[in-house]
Amino acid sequence: MHEWSNDPTQSSDLAQYIRKHHSDLYSANETQALKTAILLFKQPSRINLMGNFEVTRNSASLIVDAVLEKAGRRILSESRDAMRLPFCPKRSGILCSPKARQCLACGHD
């Protein structure tokens, strides 16, 4: 069983995998938070929160990453059995899709 990694690249890969292939497991609040975070990322100059707080593309990106990581951790802990997580046997990184066989990072097949 794989756990959420403290390695930022592996946790980011896992969060993106869950977003692409298991977004149906997000709660309503997580879905709304992700939509809001993505809107902030796409149009940071149009949104001014709390008067003087300006949202930049960089801060919006951090918000998107935080929402994906928090939701990913919850989904992995609660719904591990509902997901098929393909990992590379050579480097233990996640593959790009549920049916993938070749690792994009190292080329192992």
C-alpha cells in the first residue's frame, strides 16, 4: 500500500492523478474550493479579496496546490479501495493513467 509521500514531486503527481482520474471522489466543498482556486489562478487581476489583498498568479497557484493536496490526502485515506493506483515498480512513482504500463519518468515498462 502506498501512502501520501512527503516528497513534493510524488505528492504533486498523486494529487494530479486523483484530479484527472478520481475527481468524482471530491466532496462538494472540495469541488467548489477547487473551482474557486482555479478561477483565482486564471483571472488573478480581476479579483481583489478583503479590500487590500491582491491575488497574484503565484499565490493562486499555491491555493490550487493546497486544495488538491488536502483533497488527495482525504481521498487516499478514505477511498483507497475504490481507486486503482498504478505505480512504477522501479522508482515507485505513480503512472499517468489507470491502464498505463510505462513510466513516463524513468521509461520502465
